[in-house]
Amino acid sequence: MGLTGVRDTSLALEFASNRPDIVTPAFQRLAAGVRARSCEDFPSRSLGGLEVLASFSKRRKCKAQFWSGAVNATEPLAVMDEDFGDAIPVRPRVRGETVIYGKVERVGGVEPKVRLRLADGDGLSCRLSEALARQLGGRLYEEVGLKGTATWDAGDYALLYFHADELTRYEPAGVKVGFAELKAVAGPHYANVEDVVSYVRELRHGGGT
């Protein structure tokens, strides 16, 4: 999905996608939810986007219109009023300590942040201290591990926020090296297991077939 035009109106943005077969139904579902003021079953990322639009509409005392790409369209698919934020459900969240791994793409800012590219291709912006930002400045475009506090959506377990507290001692290595190190640590504890298949079955099913 990419921005393809900015119109000379209040604020009109045009977007296009190279996968309209996926994006068009999703956009229509989103517009239907806005129109009905019903967003309970939306993914957390969709709710996050709606929260941004709702906040903008409330702050600027304006309305947001959702239009289809049809040339002959005369009416918007949906209109978001100033008070739409009240219709966005507050979903339960879970907080905990975790480690995030990714490639450092950008670091800095007035309020220090680091931009990571995760293994699945997604980008993630994390808040951090100035001291940690200076550390990461020397690791630009390298794979790092950051330990900190994360917040997840309790419904779909999507990662919502992450505050990085420290840089781990993680150094990327190949698969062979990883398995060799795992074997060195865990191997001695399983040295007496003769039938691996039966052992794993016992762990998974308690001895059942």
C-alpha cells in the first residue's frame, strides 16, 4: 500500500496497492465498521490506525471520509465523526519482559527511538534512553537483541509497544553454530535418552499414541 496522490482540499490522500484483491475487501470491511461504529472484531493494528484518525478528527474538529477508488463514486463509503474515538473498544493488554531481535535501521531523535527490522519483515519503533541510543549508534544495520518491557494485545497477541532497556550480548551466527551451542548446553541432560521418538511422544502426549 503506497501514497499515490495528495489533493488540494482540506486534506485528501489517495492510496493504491499492488494487491487490490486483498486490500479492497479489507478496506470495505474497515469502512463498514466505521459506518456502523462497530470495531470489536478488528485486529489490533487496524484499531491502532483508527485511533490515530479519530484523534486527528477530534483534535482538528473535523470529519474523516473513506472513499473507494471508483471513478464514478459520489458518496463516501463511511464518515468518521469527531467523537468516533468513543466507539473504539478498549482491548485488554498484557505487559511483560522480553527480548526483541532485529536489524538496526535508524536511531536517534529528540525523544530517542530505535527502528528495528524484524525477521518477518515488519518494522518496529522502540523507545529507549539516550545512553542506549548512543550504544546502538555504533551498531547501525547490524542484528541486535534488545531486552525490555513489551505490551501485547490480549486478543490477538500483537506487539503494541516496546521500551528497550538494555542491549543483550547477542551476536548473530549461522544455523550450524546455533545448533552446536544448543547441543553443548542441553546435550548432557539428554545423554541417557536412547529412544528419542518415544521420549518426545511421552512429553507431548503422556505416553499415549
